[in-house]
Amino acid sequence: MENRLRVLRAARNWSQQDLSERLEVSRQSVNAIETGKYDPSLPLAFRIAELFELPIEEIFVSPSRRSSKAI
């Protein structure tokens, strides 16, 4: 799943460690989400959205929604 997590984190000048502490997850989890190697659980996705004060849909884009826009 594509996401804007790296961009949002960088806009706040937060390191992956800073974000991981705010979310109460490991830095490796943040890295895996940012690189698309791991999709967060729904509760974690909600915590991320609340932290950045954005709807989930503005942070995460499902592959099926991405491909339907290309048509």
C-alpha cells in the first residue's frame, strides 16, 4: 500500500525514531511502513491519522484505488 508517511514525517522534521516513539512502535516498523514493506494494522493506521490530523485516506492509498484512477 502506498503512503505519504515519509513526506508527512519530514515536513515536521521528525526522524523515524521520533515518529516511532509518538506511535509507540519500533523504528523498524516505521521504516517498513514508509517503504511499503508492511501495511499497518487498522488501529495503527488510525493512530497515524490522528497524529497527523488527517483522514486515513490522505495518508494511505490502496493499490486498487490507485489503479482505478489510472483508467
